[in-house]
Amino acid sequence: MTMKLEEKCGQNGSLVRRSQPHLGEEHQECGKAVASAGAEVYVKQEANGKQGVPRKSLNTYTWREIQRHNQEADQWLVINRKVYNVTGWADRHPGGRRVLTHYAGEDATDVFRAVHPELDVVNLYLKPLLIGELAPGEPSQERNKNSELVKDFQELRKTVEAMNMFDANLGFFFLHLAQILILEGLAWLTLYQFGSGWRVTIFITFLLIISQAQSGFLQHDAAHLSIFKKSKWNHLLHKFVMCHLKGLSGNWWNDRHFQHHVKTNIYPKDPDINMGPLFLLGDLQPVKYGKKKIKYIDYKKQHLYFYMVGLPLLMPAYFNVKSMEMMYLRRDWVDIAWVSSFYIRHFITFGPFYGIFGALLLIYLVKFLESPWIAYVTQMSHIPMKMSTEENQDWLSTQVLATCNIEQSFFNDWFTGHLNFQIEHHLFPTMPRHNYHKVAPLVRSLCAKHGLQYVNKPMLKAFGDIVRALKKSGSLWKDAYYET
């Protein structure tokens, strides 16, 4: 997830944007960093390598004051009791401005730690935004949060860090990439050796479906964590897998997926649960539509047309259209070039056997058949779980209530790309997936201590729960729509 930004220091010491790739390792040091409010001045790292020393004491703020700065044009947030004004930085934030907007006026300590694997890099960008700290009498989190639960979760994170659970096994991901490339190569070799008969076409389609699904899981890894020590290689791996192997925009995925992680199942902040007007999810959205007499489709039957629309069209239609729309609207030429290489490669590989139109048809046949696999895996851990408007809960409660796990087995781990451990993945998104099963007992124990339900279910039940949840939501809409 970490992206590289090349910045330079302006005359007043503030960060001035030079280009917009992703946070990396090359940073120019500023002589001074001035907070956006202009109140605090720090001397940054000196030639002897010592940390800067504040020239004057920090302003102090109460939670009541901070919570007033929760608008898009006025955004403050708290990290480790320090208050930051991120209003001017939001447009340059590598994870997108909406991620910051979603936490404006709130404590962002745990989410900040969860989604940033390279804290030493990120802290360089935080310093100029510092405007103060919480007043001595203020609690570290908002008063509605359980301070003991927050403290216990932070201790849990320290424990798993000490266990080196955030260290990626390069061999694991190399073998995963090798699996994908072998499947792609085998499909071409089979076609080259035996021709384009219907039996061969069925076989290579099967190989490409597996390759595409597993590519989706690998790009998910590359977007979240530092597989390599150099962030530029993580960025390159994500572009290669997401754009070149799957044909979708990496920046589109990041913008959407990071919002999902920081505000999981929170309407309307999580784009993954905003599927209207086609589907209505949860308890609140269907009632809202029903009371307003909104009826684009007969939603009481949405659990039935999920099989005809939701499963087969998620990948070839919805994801592709949204990806192309963002690339076009943002003039994202880098992603456009990468995605173009996906189609060029397929035309070169399969065009001589099927023609240009046939190669394009093969691409979308594979996406069409892959789509149910991905739809089930991505939706089974969220759609049946709690969905709500903003309640500003602690990080642990938010993620445990909005996600669930699927029972572990060798097949389940492979079939889901280890996304059967959604609770652990959401609590620790930068943790390599080969370590989820190791920390799961610790998370389960912490949930039991604080009375949080840790849901772990069989895979087939999880698939069925998607449909049952859609049926329930459709019934809520029907009752609200037809009530007099």
C-alpha cells in the first residue's frame, strides 16, 4: 500500500509537491517544517542525525474542539495524542483524500498504524502538519470508546510485532507468482502445440480462470504490504500483477479498497456496500429506500437476481467499467499504459489462433467465469455482517463486527487466497497472509475477553449467508415500501 511521493521544501518550510507516484525511500530533507496552522516550528534532522527539538510548546486542544474540524475543507485528526491539520495535505495523500476525510475530527491512531508499514517514512510527512496535542486532562481516545479495549488491542499489536508477524516470506510470494506464470505459459504452450479446437479452448480457459483468480489475490498482497524492502519494487509488482496480468487499474483499486479498510461496512464511507440502485445491503439502506418509495428494481427478489447479475458480471462488467472510468476521468496515463499491455499481450498470444475479436472474446469469457469465484470470496465475509452509519467505534470492534472468518483448511486457504482470515486481515492489513493463522488465536482470545463475537464459519455456509442476507434486506425494503 505504501506509495512513493517525491517532495521538496518550499521557502516557508512546507512540503511542495513535485510529482505523484508513491511514498518511497528518496526524500529530500527540509531545513524546517512549519505546521499548517503556523503555530509550531521544528528544526528537522540536523547534520549529526539528531531529531529536531520543538522551539516552543505545543497548543493543547480538547476533543470537543477537535471534533468540530470534521469537514472536507477543515480536517483535523489525532494520532498518539498529537493533533494534525491534514486539510492541505489531503489532495496529496497517497491513499486518496477520502481516507483522511473519513477520519476527520476523530482519533486515527490505530488505523494509522494499521495501514502504514513504513512509519519512519510517513512520519516525515506528518511533522509539518502537527498543530498541537490533546490537553493533559483529555483521554487518549474519544470518551465513547472503551479505553481498556483500545489499550489491550495496542498491546496485542506490540506482541505480534515482537513475534515478527509483519515480516514477509519472499519465497511464499515468489512461489505464488510462479504458479500464476506457469499457468499462463501452459495455456499458450497447449494452444501452440494442439491448436484451437474446442477441447483445447476449454482447457486453456480453465487454466486462465485459475491464473486470473490467483493474480487477484497476489495484487491484493502487493497493494497492502511491503513484500520487498524497497517500496519501488512493491509498487512495480502491484502494477505488473493488477494492470498487466489482470487488466485493471491499480490506482482505482487502491482508492476504493483503502476506503473499505478504514471504514469497513460504514455507509456511505465504504464504497463496497454502496451497490444501489442494483442491490440494497444491510438493514438501514433498504428501509431508507423503502420509506422514500424508491423502486428501481423489485428488491424483494434481489437474492434471486444476485445469481444472474451479481455473480457473473462483477469482474467483466462492474470492475472493468469502474476501472476504465477512473483512468479516463483522472487521465491516469501510467495505468492506461499498463492496462493496455494486458490487452496487447493477449492479442499477441491468442490472436494468431482466434483472431483479434476471438482473443477479446476469450478474455471476457475468462473474466465472466472467474467472476463467481471472486464474488463469493470477496462478499462472503462482509455482506452478512453488521452494516451501519458512522458510530466512531474503536478499531477492534469496528473490524470484528463487520467481518467474519471462514474455517481453515489447505483448500480454503488456497481457494480464498487466505482471505478466509478476514478478521485478522482487517485488523492487520499490512501483515503477510501466511501469518494470519498464527495470530488468529490471540485475536480470538482478546475478543472473548471483551465480549466481542468472533465469527468463524464453514465456507458453504458463508456462501449461502450472502443470499440469506440479500433476502433479508429485500424483505426490509418491501415492508418499508408498502407500509401505509
